[in-house]
Amino acid sequence: MHAPDDPNRYQEVLVSPMYLAGSNGTGDAGFTPVAHWPHQYLDEGPCQLLVTSPDQRIRIGWFGDDFELWKISAAEDAFSAPRWTATFNHVTPAEMVAGLTAALVQDYGEAIASDTPGRFLTGPTVPWRETVRPLTDAGWNHDGAAELGTVEIIAPDDQAGILIDRRGYGSDRRTVELWAGPPGWGTRAEATFTARTPSHLIAATAAVMAKSTPVVRERHQVDRRMQHLVTMTPVASATPIAEAQGPRAPTPLDVRRTAVTQAVHRAARAPRTAADLRVMAAQSRSAGAAQKRTGQPETAASARLPTTSPAPRRGR
């Protein structure tokens, strides 16, 4: 990546395809659709921020220390076990999460207006084609080499896909996975859905992947291993006056993001011990308490780096 003193390090760029852009360091995009729902900031435990529907049937958790950064679920009532669960890892762009949270807000509003349980509890449709329609409509192709009992649709660049596993039984099985990027904890975005997740919610998430609209990232936020797979176009300055005034002074948020990024880079190069991980968790919880005062979720860049890479489903 760029050296810390590289003047282009914090340059804003438009990154495409979006599904390879990675995280921008915050979960803001994913939380935007539910900004009006109750928020609970948690100082203790792995979940640092919990956003729920007003009746608490829908729950959106932000786990700043985990490989699985987001956990989203829906239940029949506030006291029931989740009917389905969706998880998004720390590499997944928050814009993809927003596809799901926006669909949940719409479903919830319709349920309240019609006094019905809500589409977010209806379960999946039998034809898997409805789940992948946004992708096939965008030109993604069926992978004829997929394992027996599975269906996989692949992006034209072969760098993203959706895998539907129809083998086995159990409501808690992870049966659908959206993935993007080469295998690796810092390069592979993964979103998984359990068996009873409504098809239209998975499709809403997939629809964001299918869009060609680029997303804004600071240049250093794009992993160096991904840079040859994406297009990065500098964002034009807002006004000529801003250019004449020179670089702006760093804000407190800029300073904090720089510190977090440098800490992550140092940690990635250093051996991991149990003591290291305990210190990281304590630091993250302290940062989470500070975030409670500022009203922003903990940065995704501070997510705990696992000691071993999770085994990817695909070897692309």
C-alpha cells in the first residue's frame, strides 16, 4: 500500500466494481436505511452496536472485533429465536449491507401499514432463479462446473458470485453465499444467509452487487492485492477555491482513522499471541465507548484479524 507520508494516500477515488471495493472503515452506509430505528450502544460483549426495529423483531448487530462484522436476523417476536440470520464479513462493502437493511425497512413499513407479520418472515421461494434474477439480468452466468446439489452464478469478470447449496437439511444451515474477490481474509468479501431467509431479501442484496455504480473510497482503503482488479478514478475537487487553499487540516476523525489503519498494518506483520488479542479487544471496547459519545459505529478497519484464514468455499 501507499506509505504513510504519500500525499495521495487519502485521495478519494471512485472504485468499480463496487463488490471489490472493500470496506471504507465505517458501517455508515449499512446503517443509513435504519437511522430512525432504536440504537443501543454496548460497551461490553462482542456486539458493539445493536439496531432494532421498533418492536425488536428485526435486529442488526455490529461486531467490531469479529471476522463476521455484521449479523442481521429476524424473529416472529422480540423473545423468539431468529427465524433466519445473515452475516457479512469485514471485507464486505457496507453498500451491500444497505441493500438488505433498506429492504427490511420497506418490509417492516408494509407490515405495520397492513397489520400483517411481514414479508421478512415469509421464507424462501422454491425456485432459486428468483433469488439470482438481479444477477442474471445483469449478465452474470451460470457456472456449469458447480458441485452436484449446488448452483453458482458468476460475474463476467469471474471475481464475484452467488453460491446456493441445496444439499442437506436444517433451518440454521448457511445455504446461500454471496462472495467477491480472491480467497483470503483481507480480499474475500462474504455474505451468508441461513436456509429460511426470504428470497427477495437475498435478491435485494445481490441487486446492489449487480449495479455498475462505483463507490467512493480513500485510496489507501483499497487493498493493494485488489488494485489490479479494480478501476480507481480520482474524485474531482469540489471547488477551485478548495484547491487554492491547499490541503485541509486533518480532522479528529482523520487522525483516528490513520491511527487505526497503521495499527492494523502493524498487527498484520506481527505474530499473534493470546495476549495480543486480549489487548486488541480491550482497545476496541474502549474505542466503542468513545463512539457512543460521537454517535458513529466502530470502524470496520478495527475488526479483529483472525489468527488463521477461514477456508474459502471457492478457489477462484
